[in-house]
Amino acid sequence: MVYYKKMDRKALALQREIERIKKELVGLGDLRPGSLSKQYNVCGKPGCRCKASPPVKHGPYYQVSYTRRGRSGSMFVRGGQVTRVRQQLKNYSKLRKLVDRWIEAAAELSNLRLGQERG
């Protein structure tokens, strides 16, 4: 009997955790997979500052690189959008962590329920 109460408490705790995760997921906001890089360029114009010694390269230019559905892609990001894009990348990372934890909790809960059925 004590064993079942322990399992019931564990199952209840897992259910609460899953509900907490769901609430966090709803509040994430905009998402973007990938990583942000900052790049500097050298142009082809003779006598340009980027050819000086020491060179003063053009930039920074920001670019998001990502892989989605097995395909790689990238896009340039305007300087004024960098903060928002960083937040989207952070939100996506948090999404992945929350979903992984949800899967772990759900599998553990399913195992508990299966164990109770075998009883």
C-alpha cells in the first residue's frame, strides 16, 4: 500500500511538471533555430580602408545559419534586428530544452502507469 502511495505522489509530481512545462512553452514568443555570427568583409576597391595597414574591414554584418528539415540555410540580419533575433534564438533553445524535459517526464509517467497496470 505504501508503494502505491509513493507511485501516486511521483505520478502527481510528474503531471504537475508537465503542466508547468506546457505553460512555459505557451509564453516563449517568437522562435528561430540556428546560430548568429558576426562577420567583417574586405571589398575589391583599390585604396579602400579595408586594404590599409592595418586594415579597417567593413562591418560588422550579422548572419543567422540554420538547418531545418535536413536543409541548411542562412540569412543576413540588419543591425537593428540583432537583439530581437538573439531573443528568438534563445527562445528556440529554451523550447528544445523544455520539450526534452517534457518527453523525459512523460516517459517516466507512462512507465509508472504501466507498472501500476501490471500490479
